[in-house]
Amino acid sequence: MLAAPFAGRIADQKGPELVNRLGAGLTAVSFALMFIMPALSPQLQLCMLGIAAVGFDLGAQTSLIAHQTIIYALDPDARSRLNAVLFVGMFTGMSLGSALGSALQGHWGWSAVTVLARSAAFNVKRQQSCRTCLQERRGKKKYFLSSFIFLVYKIIIDLIT
């Protein structure tokens, strides 16, 4: 709710790719903070948890706004159907992520969950940057398939939380 107006303005002015990169970067930083929490005192762990949770939520909201900007541009007459597909994919990813996160936590602990989450977020950021560079070199417009691949990476992030 906090990130939506800000992310929407940036997506309208500079494009959803920048917003996606910001969201993925914020998510990656949040999980990096969660990774170092065990090395801190209990008071600092609590503060760090609050900061990282808010950062992750803002990153996820920012990515959602960017994805909606991308899919709404595909076909303005099919917004409700496209939004339904987006949210079905997100909720499927989140439910699978709950199972994967529980398995990681049970077998290897919290550090394994944060390493996987951070890796997925950095991978999203890297993939988005590579896609943007290729599009600039080729001078082509963004394709639905590229946006879909980025959405799959976003779902992977949701999988592990």
C-alpha cells in the first residue's frame, strides 16, 4: 500500500523495467539483512527483522505494480482476465513457496531460506538487466515472453517466503 503510488509514478514515467529492478533489489537487500541476523544480539535481531520485513514487503509491492503495468499494456480490453492470470500465478507461487520454505527451514535452517531467497532476487535483477541490454542493442520492443519469464522469477521469490 505504501509503495503503490510511488512505484506507479515511476512505472509511468520511466517504465516498469526500472520498477522491477528496484523491487528485486530491495527484496535481495532485505533477505541479505535477514541472513546476517543470527550474528546480532537479540535486540538488534528484532530491529533488523522489522526493517527487513518492511523492505521485503515494499519490494514485493513494487514488483506487483510493475507487473500490472506490463500486463495491462498488452491488451487494455482484457485487463480483468490478465489480472486474473497474474494473481493465479502469484498465489500458486506463494503456496508452493510456503511448502519449499518449510522444507528448507526443516532441513537446513533459516540461513538456507534466506540464501535461496537472496539468490532468486539477485537472479531476477540480473535477468532484467540482461533483457534490457539486449532490447536496447536490438532496438526491439519488449515481448510478452520476456515479461512472463520475469514473472516466473518473481513467483520463485514468492515461493521461498
